[in-house]
Amino acid sequence: MAPELMDDFGRRVRYVRISVTDRCDFRCVYCMSEEMTFLPRAQVLTLEELGTVARAFIEMGVEKVRLTGGEPLVRRDIDHLVAEIGSMPGLKDFAMTTNGAGLVKHAKRLREAGLGRLNISLDTLDPERFRQLTRTGELGRVLDGLRAAREAGFDRIKLNAVILKGRNDDEVVDLVAFARAEGVDISFIEEMPLGDVSDHSRAETFCSSDDVQALIERQYALIPTTETTLGPSRYFRMADSDSRVGFISPHSHNFCSTCNRVRVTVEGRLLLCLGNEHSVDLRAVMRRYPGDLDALKKAIVEAMPLKPERHHFTTDGNVQVVRFMNMTGG
């Protein structure tokens, strides 16, 4: 039996986020620059390699897999990969993070292939502001995608909103009201200092989870819960709604002490921490030892000591990590 994945601080890795592409049909201002150079195909993991990575982690006791990007729905034959991973024994929670624009086309097939949950990025309900924040996106396509996902019968759907002071903090309560009306959850995310963005000053736009919570509680009383989806969200309930409100707070409420997550980039680099550059090249292992699952598992186990005790993000606008979020996996 393969060993459990345990780091040097006694935290067991139960959750892996796997990026299937660095490409996206949006250019969100906090995620990537307007003019991006994407990876050549030879540097990107094949669908077969992505499936092998998922299998290795699941066989070592990982319970949750989330597919990310870039935008995973722009990856050709993504539903084939979903079907492969969705059939793997031992997987308890299978999810995807998406911008939602491709869900009208893909939602039904993804659900039938075994995908259980969706996170949909939605930072504003104003079409013009949506265009400004995403640079290329159309709000109507995302809202249509959300409703297609609901009709497809996903176990749980959650909206993710990155709140920037002076850009969309005036919509916090409206976003909660929208989530309640749609019968979905919503998490508010503090912007992370990944990549050098030119669109805005992170020091000036930083909006803490405490600030967001205060805005919500002017309208809705929030009840703390101990619910978890193995991710970093702290969840709250409202007495008159099934929708949950979550906060992901890498700055103001550091969640490192309970971190059970690792990430695999689309290049096959195993990132042990979102806020550090330490990584191990799993692509090199798979291409040197094709089909050798034991060699891949060995490389993953030997990488565990690289997982640091915590990240060290700041809110002063300095870039702690030079890679953009689309390179990391959202």
C-alpha cells in the first residue's frame, strides 16, 4: 500500500489541484497580463499524463481533486479527462474551477462524466464592469453557464469573487443576494500577490475579508460554521437561506496551519505552497519513466519535505511570486 502524504509539520495532504491548461478566454486583471505568452504544447502535460498524476495522488490517499486552469473548459477533450478521473476508486470529491463561459456547452457532459462540484468565478453583476475586470468576457455567457450547471444537477455550485477596493467592493451585498436567489454558495477572496499586474495597485485595492464581512453583515447576519470542503474557505450560514458565505483570506486569516493542499501546474511542476517557488518536476519523471506509477509516487513522496510551514504574503503591493495565477492553477 502506498504511503500517506504527510509533510514535515504533520499535515496530511488530502487535496490536489491540477491545472489542465494555462490558456483562458478571459484576461482577468488580477490573474494575468493583457498580452500573454502561453506555453508551447510540448511543455504542457498530455491528458494521459494528467490522468496519471490524478491516479497517483488518489492511490496515496488524496480524497479531493480539483481541475483548474487557466480556464479548464478551453482544453480540448476535457470531458474525456473528467470521465477518467471521475471513475477512479477512492476519490470522494471531484470539482472544477471555471469562469463559467463554457458551461452551456459542457455542463451536462461534465456532470454525466462524474464531476461533482463547480466553482464559478464571478466578481461583478454589472456587464460593463465585468468587461473591464475580465477584459474580454461577457457576463451574459457566465450567467447562462451558471443556470446550465444548475440544470445539470451538480452537487454544489459556488461562486468565487475577488474583491478589489474601489473596483467592485460596492457590489458585495448584491453578490450575496444573487447567490441566495440562485441557490448557490459564494466565497469572497482576498487578492493574492502573484505576478506583476499593471492594471491596478494591489496596495490600494486590497480589501480584507473582515471588510467584506462587515459589508455583508449590514444586510445579512452571518452564523459561523465548522463546515469544510477541504479547501481554505471559512464558511458562514444565514438563518433564512441554504446558501453559504465563505471567506478565503491568505492575508488576514492565514490558513497555513491546516493546509492539506498541493498543486500541479500544467507543466507538471508539483507546487507544495501557493506562495513559494519550491517545486518538483513531475513531467520529467513521467517522461523518463513512462507508465511507471511507482516512480511518480516516489517523486511525490520525496517532495513532501519541501512543503513550508506557511506562506508570507504581504498587502503592500510587492510581488512575492513572479508567476501569474494562470500559470499556477486558479
